Amino acid sequence: MKYAIVSAMMAGSLAQAASSLYAAEPPPGLEVTALSRDKPVDFTAEILPILRKNCLACHNARDTDGELNLETPATIAKGGESGAVIVPGDADKSRLMVHIRKVEKPFMPPRRNKVSAKQLTPRQLGLIQLWINEGAKGEVPLEPQALNWRPIPSTLKPIYSVAISPDGQFAACGRGNQIFVYHLPTGRLAARLVDPGLANGKSGAPVAHRDVVQSLAFSPDNRTLASGGYRLAKLWRRQPAAPSAPLNLLPGGEPVTAIGTAPGQAIVVAAGGSGTVQVLDSQGRLPLWRAGPLGQAAEQLAVSPDGELVAVLFADGRVRLWETSTGERVTREASPPDAQDVAWLNDRQLATAHPGGVIQLWAAINPGRVTSRWNPGGDLTALAALPGGETVLAGRADNKVLIIGVGDGKVQKEIDHGAPVTGLRVRADGKQIATLGGPTAKLWEADNWSVTASLHGNPLAAESEARAAQTLAFVKAEIGHHKAEVESREKALKKDREAAKKATDALAKHEKTLDDKTKEKTVAEGALKKLNGEIAALPKQIESAKKAQAEADVALKAAQSQAAEAKAALAKASEAKAEAAAAKVKLSSVLMELGTAAQAARQLAADARATANAAKGDNDLATQADVATALAKRKAGEFEFALDRHAPAKQQLAKAEAELNAATKTLAKVEANVPPAKTELDVKAKRLAALEERQKKTPEEKKNLEKKIADAGNALTNAQREIDLAKSEVGFTGRNVKTAEANLEKARAEQAEAGRRPARHEAALALAKARVAAGMLDWIDAAYVDAGAQIATLSIDGRVQLWATDGGARSHRCDVVGGARFIRRLGGGQLALAGGSPEMTVLATEPGWMLAKTIGGDDSPLEDRVTALDFSPDGQRLATGGGFPSRGGEIHIWDIDDGSETLRIPQAHSDTVCALAFSPDGHRLATGGTDRFARVFETDRGAELRALEGHTGHVLGVSWQRNGRVLATVGADKAVKVWNLLNGDQKKSFSGFNKEVTSVHFLGIGTQAVVSAGDNVVKVVKEDGGEVRRLPDTGTFMHASDVTPDGRLAVAGGFDGILRLWDVHAGKLLHKFTPPEKNTEIAAKE
């Protein structure tokens, strides 16, 4: 934790301490040496170094804890967030002294701090006290003072930085301010890099930087080496082996049909199709002499081992000889006829091959005299001799090479090339020969005639095939990951959807609860309101009910009285009806009798009248008829009288009946009123009882309703809180679902893309295999170069490939336009190519290294040393890491082409950056710093993606797995940590080291890694910490390591200054490159 010297929280305590500060006696605390001198204290020279070492880590312009900057007297005078910290002229009253003397907390520097600052010594405290008492004066120059660089001893051995080129051709290491580049196939020093702008040291050693080389990195195309120093990075370029301008070997357009070179000289001898022989100085590009044309095409040419004589075999089967320097013919005497091949045994003796498998030996000065004649038989196709001339090598068309002793001419050994032999080449030391024939050249050890290497095809194409095969294996393995990732994302989506549904259901449940409780509360509040109204109305209602009950009782009694009266009226009406009915019956009987009599009288009168009328004139009958008529009238009158009497009786009966009916109805009516009245009385009584009972129960009911309302209110509050939480959860789970859906969609897209990649990479592998097959062309010539360390082979298509003679590892190649047929060694590490035309092309066998660009310098944006470097996978950008110790770690990304800055992350770490590495896709950058953090940044904008916390010491190394999902970090805490970058979790942490773990590099496409450590170890470990193997011969503190992308080779360097190269898979030490004892031992190469 960082502390401020003066903070707002300390203001009170500082005020309380003020009285003690003004006291005459000095306060308690650390001892202060009282200093007295004539010369004023120099802030820049004396005070600033103390503050820089112990205080500026937390109190500088960038990192001003407590808003206090202690970098200059002016910033110190401004004080911090709580005011001034010094009183110029009075140190005893200055709060700065209180804290650095540890009189009051916070003690400065704090006991635990990130730069291991210690408490100030009495003399340091005395200096600061004296400076304050003198007025706290001084100035710090705004412009940085010129650095006075002291020479670094050229014999400084420890290696602090190493790098190996991706193709495994070169390794570089820094020793002091020098950079050594080694050619790995041959195990030789290729160059010591020189910055022309820097003077060499006193010893004359080539200087690459002013200070110790801090970091190194090769570009992906193997052509550029970046090195880091003080406030700069340098780019060193390997120059391509471009052919020189053609040199015309023969005049008149005569094609070259044979060529030779003089050992150790810039002499080229050429012979042509017309028989011209010409010798040229390849450096001056001028002819020295010419012979011919002889009219015979030259078929072969050989220069004697000492370079003084040249033998040319012509188409007529004769060998002719010239002195190389003068062009004089050695002799005009004819050589043995029908020669098919020629070779020098020694400086003055030759061997020629003839038809029938005959080999003849003869002297250059006496070609006509054959000194030895052998007949090993077969079709001889090539001749050569080992140095000293004691052994002849003869190649045949039956694939055999015969090793013949010159002394007795006997075949000592037969070796099988595997194809018809077309050429034999002998290394200058005679310890190795090369056999040519078909697409394979073989290297043989001359002491036991065993094959040490087979050189065939296009090794670059073969390496491309291996890379394509590795990439195909990687993308196929990735399919499984993407399948598992999709399944994981599907499970995650299902889980998130279930959680979202659960949250939605919970929200619905809580909303329903809220609705129910709202309704419940509303109903209860309404019921309470109604109850309160009811309670208020009950007294009146009871009084009214009592009154209604009394009224109902009166009404019942009235109804009962009316019923009694109606019953009496009914009885009376019934009696009147009976009387009326009896009178009516009586009158009806009389009426019936009178009616019958009246009817009979009418009938009698009618019959009499009819009889009288029939008797016409009978008066008696007429009288009788009249009497009968009068009787009829009288009877009719009596009937009508009776009838008139019957109507009132009838009416009286009807009235009686009506009155009876009315009385009956009245009785029914009044009797009907009695039950309702009784009921009404019962109702009124019950209502009164109910009201009185209600009045008794309302207090409890009111209490219950009030509790119900309170409970419902609490339930509403809880429900609303749960709804808020549920809504938050719904939003959260909804976002999780969207994120999970997006992740699943992305995972499926990546899975689909991963599924398509194998087909593309299978096509790429097929193309690489086709290129390998296309490169299996016949080697038509070869030449040993670089003192026999390499051999150059020439293919039929003009491709020149260099190989290490020790093991046959491929070196660089040169593609030359034109159909050269011959390749010969020139001096100065050059090759001559000719044949098929009059011209010759010269190639350099070792391309040089030169300083191409310097990034930074005097006006550099870089604050301090560049302690870490890495190229982007496409080789277009360079990342540099560094920073001012204890003040901040910076990262810059540069454009390689123009050296411009494309990204700056000024405070990437709170302390110096120690390591960095681009991700395999180049979109991210992993870094490690002395602030104990590893971090991952986005390389386009510089956004921090991950901060990986877990190391307890400096993070010294970082490495990505090929899949870009896993990062390994190592540090001064003796630990290796493996991180899952998909979620930032630490997958594994392991130690087993006794000192700092200084570097880590994953191998190829796998999970194993090479780590180096200070306890004299470089080893291969598994991702879980298991040790696979230790690389041998690491008896020193190992500061740095590097591996090739395929994980095949590893280099490491340490305190003893030896750069070691291993075959990682075999665990075998291949080379040890020791520092030079004297600078004169190895010349600098530009």
C-alpha cells in the first residue's frame, strides 16, 4: 500500500503535534547528525538522490500520493493535499522531518514498500535538515543532463538476453554492450553487430549499444533482430544473398562448359564450347590470359590443389594443361586418350577415367607416360582424390563409389550412393566427401565411410510442410475445444435461461402477491371504513330496531284484532246468505209452480182458441176460449208477480253471497297479515338481537381488520422489495441470457470456422507436399565453402542451397535466375555460378548484418531502458517494454517500416515492464512487471483486458499457448503460474525452484514449456508442473531463454556467458557458444 506523507486524515494529529514542533527540545525519533559546513547543500547532487531512492516511487509527477511531489524544491514547497510540508529556514517546524524521522505516523518510508526503501540514515536526515534550514533552495534542470557513458569492459561475460530465429538458423545473445549472432547449423559465430555511430571500446571490440543489451527478439521472417538499450531499440537486418552483376567469362558469346577456381585466390578458370580457355581475376573482373579456341568443346576442368596448374578435358578425350598464372602450356605431349573424367591426385599428378572401367595415373609434366593403370570395372562417371593423393574415389553408374588405394590400386571399400553417381566432392581437410547423383547428395565420413547426412529436395519447402502439418494438427485439435466450448455455452445458456425463467416466475409471483395484498388491503380498508360507519350507526340502528319491534308488536295485535272482527263478519254474512238462499229456494218453488200453471193455461187457451176457431161460430167454444185465455193471462200475471218477488230474493242472496265473499276475503286478508306481522316482529326482534350482538363483536372485528391492514401493508412493502429484487434479477438474468446467447452464437460461429479450417489447412498441407515433391530435383553440382563448414548444392533449376556439413542441417538458400550448371568456391566466402552462357554470377555465402533503424534515442519517448521486446506475428509491429524504475512501466508499439509509434500505454504497470509477448493472433499483448502483476492489453487501442494478480515478486517472463487462451507467467517469487484468459482464473501454480524463474516459453502447439531459473536450471515442464526433462549442462544462473515456434530448439544464456543450444525433444546439447577470450579472435562482420 502506498502512503501519503501528509493526508487529510492526519490534519488533526498534526495540529496537535504543532506545539511539540515549536518546542526548544528536538522531538523524539530517529537520530539526526548535526552537520555544519561552509558550502550550501546541493539539492540536485545531494538531496535528490536520497529522495529518488526512498521517496519518489510514490511522490513524483505521475504518481503523487497525497498530491505531494518531491521531485524539485518548487514542488516540495507547494506541499500536498493537507498543506505545506516544509518551513524554509526551520527544519524543526517542517512536517516532512516529523515523518521521515518517524516521530509521527505515517512513518516515511513505510516499513513495507514496493521499492524496498530503508529508513534514512542519520547523515541523510542531517543533510535534509540542513537543506531546509538553509532555505530549501535549489533547482533541477528541466533538460536532462548529458549522460556520461563509461565504457563497458569488452570481456563482460554474463548473458542477460537471448533470441533464436523462428527458422532455427540464428541465435543472438547480448554480452555487455555487444551482440553476438551465431549460425546454428554450422555452430559458428556469424556476426558481432556494430553500430557505426558508436565508437568501439578501448579494446576495439564492436559495440552495438552504449549500455548493457537489455533485450533481443527476432522477427517472424527471420530477417530482423531487434535489440533494446537505454531509451532506444535497434533493428538489425540480415542482408539477402543477392547475386552480383554477371561477369563475362568467355568472348564472343561462347558458352561456358567447364569452370574451376584456384583455392584461396580470386582466380576463375573457364572453358567453353568452342575450346576457349580463359583465366580471370574475379575481383578486378579482368581477364588474365586466354587460349584457343581449340575447336574442341571443353567437357571438364580441374585446378591443381596448389592452384598453379589447370587441366581441361576436351571432347576428343584428351586432357590439356596450362599454368594458371601465365597461360603457358605445361607440355604439348598428349595425355592418355579417351578420357572421360579427370582429377588431381596432388599438385602434379592426375588420374583419368576411361571406357571399360579403367583408371590411369600420370604426371602433369609427362602425360604420355602412365604410371599406374587400374581396372576396377564398370561405367566410371566421376573421379576425385583425397588430399595427399593416397586415395582415389571413383563413382560409377551402378550407384557405387569405389575407394581405391593409390599404392596398390586395390578397391579398399565400396559405398552405395543409391543412384548413379554424377559427381564427387572432397572437403579440404579430406575428412568428408560428398556424393552426387539424382535428387540426393550424401555426406560421408572418410574415416569410416558412414553416411552422416542426406541432402535432398527443398528443405524450406519441407519445413513449410512440417509447419503446415503442425498447424493442421493444431486446428484439428481445436475442433474438440470448440465442440466442448459450444456444449459448455449451451449448458450455460440453458442454466441462464432457467435462472431467467425462475427470476421471471419469481417476479410474477411477487407481483401477484403485491396485487393480492393490495386488493386484500383495499378490501380490509373498505371493510374497516364500513365497520367504523357501522359502529357509528349501531346505536341509532338499535334504537330504531327497538322502535320497529314495538311497532311490529302493535301491528300484530291489530292484525289479530282485525282477523277476529273479520271472522265475526264472516259468520254473520254466512247466516244472511243462508236465510237469503232459503227465501230464494222457497220463491223458486212457487215460481216453478206458477210458471207451470201459466204454461198450462196458455196451452189450454191456445187449444181452446184453436178449437173455437175450428168450430167457427161456436160461441161456447169461443167463450171457453176466452175464459181459457183470461185464465192464462191471470196465471201469467201471477207468475210475473211471483217472478217479480223472486228477483229481490235473488238479489238479496247475491248480496249475501257477495258480503260473504267479501267477509271471506277480508278474513283471508287480515289473517294473511297476521303471519307477516308475526314474522316482522320476529325479524325486528332478531335484528335487534343481531344489532346488539354486533355491537358486542365490533371491537374485536375492528381490531382484526386493523391488524389485517397492517399485515397487508407489511406484506406490500416486502412484496415491493421482492419485486425490486426480482426485477433486478430479471434484468441481470436477462442480460446473462443475452450474453450467453451471444457467446453461444460466437462459439457456434467459431466452431463452424474451426470446422472449415482443417479443409483449408489440408489443402495448404497438400500444396506444401506438392512443393516438396516439386523440389526433389537432381543436384548437378556442389562445392564446399566456409572452410568446409558448409556445402553448397546446385539443383537443375538453378537453386543454390547451403547445408551444414556437420549433420547436414540446412542453411540459407539462393534462387538464381538462369540455368547455371556449375558451382565453385571463391575466396571471401563467395560462390561462382556458371554454365550454359558466357557469364558467371557471384554469390555471398554468408549474408551480412547491418543496423537498419534506431527507434528512440536522444529525443526518445522512451523513459528508460527497453527491457522487453517482441514482434507481432505478422512482423509489422514491434512492442517495447520498459519504464522508469519504481515510477511506472511503459509499453510502446512501433511500425517496423517507418519506425513510427502506433500505440503508447504510459502507465501499463506501476513499475518497470520486465517481459511482454504478442498473442498468437496479434490482437493482444501480455506483459509482466516488477509491480508483481501480469497484464493483458488490446493492441489496437491499448485497453487493459486482464490484470492477473498472484505473483509475490517481479514477473520476469510471459508466454502464450498456441490457442491464445492460456498464459504462463514466471517470476522472482520462484513460481510458475498458468492462467485461463477466458475468465482470468489461475489454472495452476507450481514452484520447485530455489531462485528466480527468469523465463518461460510454450513449445509448439502443446502445453509443455521451457523454463529457465537462477538455480542453474533450464527444463521442460508440463502445464501442471510435472517435470518432463532437464536440459543438460546448465551449471550457472540462467538469465534468459528462447525457443523456436515449433518447439524443436531452445537457447539459453546466463552468468557464465555461454550461449547453449539444445534439441528440446531429445534433451541433447547441440552447441555451446563461449564468449571470446580476446576481441582479436573473431572479426566483426557488417
